Amino acid sequence: MRRRCFIAAILAASLGPCLPATAAPTAIAADEITALLTGNTIVGTWSGTRYHQYFEANGTTTYIAEGGRSDQGRWRANPDTNEYESWWRSTGWTPYLLVRTDDGGYAWVNGDRYEPFEVRQGKHIDW
């Protein structure tokens, strides 16, 4: 519970200056994360690098940065913390908060940054 309160405080403090005063991103629950990502591709920018990422129902994921090679990892939604978790050879399991933005879009919380993305139905990882 303390972790969730800490995450909520970080979210409010880090995203508040980035959004209009009336905007309030809302965290997405684990079951919605699963429904949103399973069998779909997200397209966004992570720390300034454009990427596509596809999410298999079996928990594997394929990530490809623009101009780069694809990488395979694992993903899951943790029902205890309502966080998305990804596994990559270089990092192991890492949790991220996923939020719905005030404009109806989605974003990852990456430290003190807000990383928006769009969801595309099906598999679209080619550039």
C-alpha cells in the first residue's frame, strides 16, 4: 500500500507541471492494461526515440526502435500493484505505471517523464 501511495504522489508531482491545471491523468488497472495491450501494437516515443512494440497474448513482446533491430522480451500486468511489468535481458523485470491522459490517450510514466503512445489494433512493428 505504501508503494502505491508513493507512486501516486510521484505521479501527481511529476506530471502536474506538464499538464493543464484541469488535467488529471488516471492510472490504469491491471485488467485494463491486459485488455489494451494484448494482440496490439503501441507506437510512441521513449526518451526521444520513436518505437513500435507488439504484445503477444502469451506474454512475449517485440520492441523495435526506429532504425534499429527488434528485441524480444516478456510482459505482464501485475494485479497486486496495477502496474505494467516488462522483462528484457539487459534489465530484468521492471514495473511502469500506465496512465490515461486527459485527452483520452495513454502514456507511460518513465521516472519524471510522461511518454505518450497510441494503440494500433493488431501487429504493426515494421517501419
